[in-house]
Amino acid sequence: MEIGELYQFVLLLVMIGLILGVGILVLDKFTATLVADLPVNVTTSNSIEAINGTVNALSPIATSWLPLVVTIVVLVIIVGLVIRGFGSAAGERK
């Protein structure tokens, strides 16, 4: 992978982060709307529990897993560039 081809990967990570962030915000706002506007009954409370469960399931991805994946990918790119740099330098000395 060349450095010029990294923009696709960066755009993918940004898009995943945006989708997760916007999705969590929309679900949170929807829960607040359900609580404020609708009378509380069994269906509403089940809906609120389901939405809160979804938010709780998605939050760790956005807060811990996505930064970890980004960090690992950046480290792999750096190590690849260093190895490629030493490999080309060794090839020039022959």
C-alpha cells in the first residue's frame, strides 16, 4: 500500500466514526422524545429499553474499539514504511 492510497482507508474510518456518532445521537434524541412526549405504557417502556440497549451496545465501539483499530493501523503503516525504507536502502548499497 502506497501513501497516496491511504486516503481511502482514512475516509472509511471517518465515515464509520460519523455513522456511529450520528446513530448514537439520533437514538439518544429519540429516547428523550419517547420519554417526554408519549404516555408511558408497556410498549413505550419496551421501546426505551431496546433503544438504550442498542446505545449501550454501540457506545464501546465508538469509545474504545475504533481508536484501538486506528492506532494499530497507524502503527502497521509506520512499521511498513520503516521496513520499506531499510529495504530500499539496503538495495542501493549493493
